[in-house]
Amino acid sequence: MSVVVFAIRGCKCGEGWWMFMALYVMDIIKYIFNALYKTYKMIVDYILNTH
């Protein structure tokens, strides 16, 4: 929801667009890190369970 609000504000003022882009990039990075962490945990659990 906050990303949509920032997108609307970004149309009105130039600085808001950069904030919107920064939030968007941060969301992507958070998503990638979350996926990597889950994969890492799965691998560690698998190794611990098999050995």
C-alpha cells in the first residue's frame, strides 16, 4: 500500500519519485534476501538431518 502512495506522490513532486524508486529497490532486495535465507535454511536443515 505504501508503494502506491509514494507512486502517487511521486507524480506531484520530483523528489518523491526517487523515494519511490528507493523503496521499490529495497523491497526487491528484501525479497531476494528472504528467498536466499529460506534456501540457506533448507540446505542447512537438510545437511543436519542427513548427517
